[in-house]
Amino acid sequence: MATQKNKKSEIVDVLAWNLFKAGADKRKNVMPIKCGLDNRLIASTKNFFVVGGLGAFTPGYYLIITKNFYGSFAQLTDEEIIEYKWLVSVLNDSLDKNYKQYSTIFEHGMCSCAGGLDHAHVHMMPVPKDVDNSEIIQIIEKVLKKRSAGIEKIKFNNHTFDNVHDISTIINFNDNYEILEGKLLKFEDLKNYDEDFEKIRPLLLAEEQYINFKVPAKNFLFCTTHYLGTQFGREVVSEISLNFDKKLKEYFSSLNRSNPTKLIWRWQDYNFEKNILQTMRDLSNYLKSIKSEKNYIKFKMVNFIN
């Protein structure tokens, strides 16, 4: 079955529902032995489906994807929002049950990502329950500086630089630079919208792009229209994981020594297949335990792993 295409760009939609459904049918709804692009489907409801996310540096990484093609979750109908909130609550419970962790939920809305990833999708990743909001803010500001977010031009050693990679290298390893254009963004600058996603959806539709990030159990959230680069949320969560898991930090450090040009949080660099397979198995088993619940039936939940 052909995958969907974005009519504007004619780029193949690699997050199309029919692509993942065909992949699940091909493996006859049993656990795959190895992960591929199309065989990571775990579950679906009437309007959404859940797959194991590529680049799962910890188990419990889900992508929630719309069955219909949307550019962002801001385009959801009110009815779809109700279904989405229920699905999120189920996935939150699964992270607590399986890993004793809270969830971080984030979306790079209307990101126009390369390779067909402009199909609306939300990331859900686990974080330790004992992380506090001040620590999350510190980590966000660390990542902002690493990305030189908001800075457009600097002066260093009597030369001007306007390339983002040059700027980030200079400001992260030197102090004697001068910002000529823009400013280094702080956490407070990211709070362009400071309300729950449901209330600001109509406002986001008027924006070119946004990043919506929250840790629901900590009442922590921000929504910004600043461009922060791709995979900002994944990098933030990876830094949180490093801060709270010494073994994981040692493992990441060993990977970095072996491949210094690769980044742990960049899914194109590391697949972490073992964690994806564990995520698929654990969520499927959890769903089997709640399949008799009313909303499971109401929202037509289907478990694609026997």
C-alpha cells in the first residue's frame, strides 16, 4: 500500500498510518526480532497510533502520531483532543507501572522537518520522579547555550561570525566574545504561551512553528515560538537522564569516546534497538491488563502485539 504524501511537497510521509499498519500486518502482530522503519507499531485508537520511537536512549519512548495528516496537534478537533488526553493518560500510567517514572511530553509543531517528518507527532519520554523544576530549568538553559539559541551574530578575536555552529562553538568554550545581534535565550524567554495546550491551540495555528514541552506530574510547561533547532526536547530529556543515572552516564560517555562526532540524543546517530523492543513489549503487556476498561473500548484501542 502506498504511503501518504504531503500534497505541498510530494515528500513521502514516513509517519503515515498505512505504512505502520502494513508493517504490523507483515509481522502478523508478533514482536519483531529487529527494528525497522515500519515495524514499530504498538497500538492505535480511532484517530491516533503509538510506535516505539527511534533513538530510545532509555526504554519507554513513545511517539503518538495522528492517523490523519496534520501539520501539528494544534489542528486537532475538540473531539480528537478528548481522545488524545485519554491516550496520554494511559501512556503516563504505563510509564509509572513499567518504569516507575513520570513522562515528559513535547512536540515540535509545524516543524517542516526533512524526510516526511512534518506529519504531526508528539514525543513521550520517561524522566525520574525526583527531578525538580529548578533542575529542569537549569538543564534547558544549558541546552539553549549549547545551541547558542537566539544569538544571530557575535564578534570574537576581531572577527564577526553569523554561522550557528561557529557561534555555538565559540560561546561554549570562550568568554571574551561580544553579541552583535540577538541575545542568548533563557528559560523565561520560552514562555511565549503559559497556559495548557488546549487553551492556546487557536493561537498556535497562527504561528509558523512552535515547541510545546511539559512534565505533567510536575506542573511544568512552556510553549515557545522561538526556533531552537531540531530535537530540542530529546536533548533536554537526555541531559535529565544523564543527571540522574550514573550507569547511563558512563554508558553514554563510552559511546562518545568511541564516536565523538555522534550525539546520544540524535536519533539518526543511535537507534538503541534493544530499548525500542523493550518499550514495545512493556507497553503491549500493560495494555493487555486494561483491555476491559470502558474507554479502551470506547476509543477503539487495538494492541498490535500478540
